[in-house]
Amino acid sequence: MTGMWVLLAAFAVAAVTGLVLRRRSGTVRVVDFPRVAPESEHLTAHLLEAGLADAGKTDLPPAPLILHFSASWCGPCVAVRELVDKLADELPSVRHIEVDVAEHPQLSSELRVLSLPTVLVYDADMRQRFRVAGTPSAADLRAVLLPLFDGGNATAPTSG
């Protein structure tokens, strides 16, 4: 009889955990700057090391950056890739970089990427502002990107 109670309790804990994780998946969360965001030079150095030189080019005007972590085996990552590409077309001032976690595990570890897909949004000063674990909606990503143009050094986006 005790075994049945233990099994029932384990099932209840698993169900609640699953519901909480499902509810958080794809939700845009504001990042606590001092705890999570690396300094701009540090992030730029990691991106340059990873061969993602576009983000670190100093001759480009400051602009928000979408850093999308994915893997070749990740199904939801394909949807996020398409979403980010579409947003980049709509907002040409936004820079975006896709990072394969298998090819760049140190960068993934440094930025605490624990699940895929993960999307990090940086402002024009390369400070991490938002984080999404899971598949975000286009409306949510657009909603967090647009204010970064008003409050930062980035030029206003042009819709096409």
C-alpha cells in the first residue's frame, strides 16, 4: 500500500512539473542584467571565437541582436529559425545569429542555455534584455524588439 502512495505522489509531482514547464515554454522573460548578462566585450569575444564575426564587427551601427540557440536534431528550432528570419526581414536593423550548441558548447554553457530552442535578445549596447526557452510567438518577439529601437542607439526599423 505504501508503494502505491509513493507512486501516486511521484505521478502528482511529475504532472505539476510538466504543467509548469509547459506554461513557461515560449514565454518571454526579462533578464536580470547583473546576474545573467555578460559584459559586451566578453560576449563579442565569444561570438568572434565561435566564428560568428558579424555580431562583433565594430563598423556596424549599434542594433538589437537576436541570438538563437539550436541544433540540427531539434524540430522546434526549425520553426524558431523561420520566425527569426521573418522578423529580420521585417526589421532589417535587427541582427540575428543562429548558434548550433553542438558546434559551440562553451558559448552555450557561458550563456546558460539549458534547453532548445533558446532565444536571447540583446539591446544595441549588447546587454541581454530578454530570454525565451521554447518557441516564442512572432508577436512576443516583435513586442520586445521594437522598444529597443526607441530606448537605445539603434536606428528605427523600416518595414518592408
